[in-house]
Amino acid sequence: MKWNKKFNYPSSTRALIQGQRHYSLDGSNLPSVTTIISQTMSFEDKAALIAWKERVGKLEADRIKKEASSRGSSIHKFIEEYLHGKLNQDLIDDNNHSKKMAEEIIDNGLKNKLTEIWGAEATVYMPGAKGFAGTADCIGVYENLETVVDFKQSNRLKKKEYIEDYFLQLGAYSLAHNTVYNSNITQGVILMCTVDRLFQDFKIEGNELLNYQNKFLERVEKFYNLSYKSN
């Protein structure tokens, strides 16, 4: 695994605009990929989310979301240290559960598979009137293909049909990167670990990745139409 800083990723700051996360870069405020996905959620998905909150109660739902967010941030930080060569896995605290989850992703999903790193926690963006931006966990060469890699944590094992939003993210990041840098990213990879330290990986490539790029563009169109109507 080696670093190849062949692309100059921009610096950016994040800001909330009308309660929605945006990226500020080059004088523009671009909505985040996750904001676009959440704001254009289907009626069925919104109803399912409301039903879950009602079933567990607001306080418990907030606690679960906060705990998952904290755990996810810790896992990402740990993996980023590994990618930068700043991590000694022999010194991992056995009591740090998030770090042990990250180790599962490193051992099962990254070692001997990720051969070249272009960026980690890199800001990618699509310029223009209907632009967007986001933070890609890792971009580089994975199993000989130019790839966007995303790291996820979960309370339980997932089926592929339940994580379409994750694939939309991969579609967004790969599309933006290929457009701005003229790269040839043809694969998106999700590396996931559950709280029980069970590892999963999901891959979309070729036409399947192109399909999710197009699906995300439909969501972008819907997002800007909704924003226009609200104004």
C-alpha cells in the first residue's frame, strides 16, 4: 500500500444553511451528498423512519443515533491513521470497542487489497448550478481498479438491498471525481463492521456503478426542484 498524491483535493469548510449541511469551497456553498440523499428520501422510507422512532421512543432513538455517530467517527479516525501509517495495531486497547471494529475493517477489507491511496477523507465536488460536495473516506486503487471506498459501522448484518443510500454515495463521489479530475473510477466498495465485530464488504462496479451515478443525479434534480419550490 502506497500513497500517490496525483490529485489536488480542495480544502473546504462545512456549514449549516437552513438546517442543511453544505460545503463552502471556492466561494460556493454546495449541498452535501448526504443532505441531498436524506432530503429526497422516498415517502416509504420516511414513513419507516417515523415508525421506528415511534416504536423505540424519541429519547431512545436520539441515544442510538448519537452513539452510532460517535462510534462511526472513532472508527473513521482510526482507519485514517492506519492509511497515513501512523497506527501501531499492536498497541490497540482491547477495551476500545470502536478501534477493534476498525481493526476488522483493516485486516479483512484493506490489507493486500488497497494497493494505492490517492486521498483519505478527501473533499470531492461537482461544480455548477446543481453542484454538490462530500467527503470520500478513501480513493485509490483497490484490487487493481480505480475505486472509491467507504467505511461503515452497523448494529447488525446488512443485506445489499437495505443499503442503497450507501451505493448512492459511492455513485456521487465517483461521478464527481471522474468529472473534475478525468479519472476512471469504475468501482465502489463498502467495508462494514457490526458492533459484534462481524465484517461485510459490498462492491458495485461497471454498469451497476453507472446506474447509481444516474440515480444520484435524479436525486440532485429532485433536491434542487424542492429547494426552488420552498423559496
